[in-house]
Amino acid sequence: MGPGGAEPLVGETERAVAQTCGASELCAVQDTFQGLFGGAALVWEVKTGREHLKKPLEDYMALFPSVRILRTKKREGLIRTRMLGASVATGDVITFLDSHCEANVNWLPPLLDRIARNRKTIVCPMIDVIDHDDFRYETQAGDAMRGAFDWEMYYKRIPIPPELQKTDPSDPFESPVMAGGLFAVDRKWFWELGGYDPGLEIWGGEQYEISFKVWMCGGRMEDIPCSRVGHIYRKYVPYKVPAGVSLARNLKRVAEVWMDEYAEYIYQRRPEYRHLSAGDVAAQKKLRSSLNCKSFKWFMTKIAWDLPKFYPPVEPPAAAWGEVSLEGRMGDAGSTKQPSQACQGLRPLRHRQGAFHGTPQP
Ligand SMILES: [Mn+2]
């Protein structure tokens, strides 16, 4: 595993981003930040008009000899940019973070521990909320919840069902899909899984792709309550998406490669996806077959079995609707116990106060 010394380094580099960009522009840095243990790399996409990401950044990073700055030659989007960072990584474990994160105290060892026990486990830290406007830090509503999606492929969070609840709420728990792009993975396992689908453009759908893939192809995924990373949920997306690129295309790629007959449930809700071109997915399908991956039905039956209770693929008839107390459940989850003393050394970075209001953005 990577040296523990990498942890403060990553914290510093993230703070460096804040310093470099100035408080008001921290969230304007879209480019992907990669923490690579046994060294760290910052991967920057080509940008114009962001002078603070040029020489000032190079000068600051010179203070951290193990950090390499890579720059893409053209706009690649976060997915291929992450792959570039991963391709130069040499450590046993790769950790991906967004560029607008602040790692909390002792966030790394609880992740590495789970990978050391089972190298095919992808692990996600708990994502805390850093407010877009004043940087205050707090847990998400409900804190520990499972990652899920509805059948338009919007990311959702659902309560941990009693069957999967641990006696100690600080214990890792299984999650069907990750929230975004904050995770650690055994480097070789990441590449055995083919990394991300390089045909995905800019942003969107990649968290489903990697999640379905790891579950269906012999691995597993966990959220780790003792590992906490703050993330700025932005109010707006501070970059432009090139013409002709759409989230729909990415989602259709993921559906076509991984979701089997369940893709139909998406097309029923989003008919415009049905005839959209997803590009060439032959290589991805071949990967799926060469890894001998299980079916999406298996995923829905064994891993995300609780998801249809909240987001049924086939809407129940009107008689079965009514007040199905999702709100009540959310309220219950809002009072979720905090991680116990088992999370040694875990302290909030800053005083937690106030409530988060805002529309989460990538
Ligand atoms: Mn983000």
C-alpha cells in the first residue's frame, strides 16, 4: 500500500488549489485532481484564461516533489483525464478525487484497509458537504445511505435496509452505485476492469459504468463511514460542454453495455434515448464477455434488490400509490447515528453548522 505520508500531501495540494484559485473560484476549477499513492499527480485539462493554473500552480507544486502535474493536449473530459492520471500511477492503489474536495482527518487508512482485505473491493469515502457559498462543512442529510438511481438514471440515495445494517454504524456497508467519482481501487484491478469506458465523454454516467462493472464482474463496492472527504456541491457547472456531446449518449452507452433488458425501462421513460447513437460499444461488450460478467438481472436481484421498492422499474398501478412514506423514511435517516469511536482520530475539519440548501451539481 502507498505510504501514509501521502495523505497530508493530498490535503495540502487540495488546499493549494484553493489558494491558487482564490476562494471565489475554487469551484470554477473543473479539472480532475488525482491523488496517486506512492506519488501524486494533478491532471489538468487544457484551459484558456485560467492563469492561476499555469505558472502559479507549477510554482506551488514545486514544494511537493512527489506530485506530478500532467496536462492534456486537448479537452478530454474528466473520464479520459482520470484514465491519463491512472496510467502514470505506480502505487498499488489509485484514489480518485474531484478537484473541489477537502480530505478529512485520517481518511485514507480505512479505505486501504478494505482493499488490503479484498483487492477486488472498490471503496468510497463518505462524502460530506462543503457549502458552495461559505465553505461550511457538514454531513449530508441521512449521512450513511446506499447509492441508487431511478429509471431516468438520476442518482438517488436510499436508506440502508435493516438486513444490511451493521451493529456498529462505523462499519463499511455495501452500496450498489457510487455517488460520483470519489473512490479508491487496487490499481491492477482497475485496469483488469478496463478502467473507465474511454468512449464516455466529458462527464456523466461513468459512476454507473464503474459501479455496475465492479459488481457484475466479480468485485464489490463499499462505502466507508470512517473515511470522510468534503466535496463542494456546485450551484452551476463552471465549464462548457462541446456541441454534440450529451449526457444522454453516455447514459445510453452504459445502458447498452451493462443493463441488458433493463435498458428498456429507461427507453420507456426517455423515448429520445432509444434511437440515439451511443457510438461503438463493441469493445465494451467484448470486455464484459471476456471478464465473464454476470447479468444486470443478477445485479438487480442480489445487489440492488432494495432499489425497486423506492424506484420501481414498472410503476405500480395508481391504487398502489398514495403516501408511501418515503419522506418519513428520509426523516428517520436524518437522525442517523454518527460513526462511533471506532473511527480513531476522526474529527471534523471545521465547526459544523447550518444546513445545506442547494442543487447538487457534478
Ligand atoms: Mn464534484
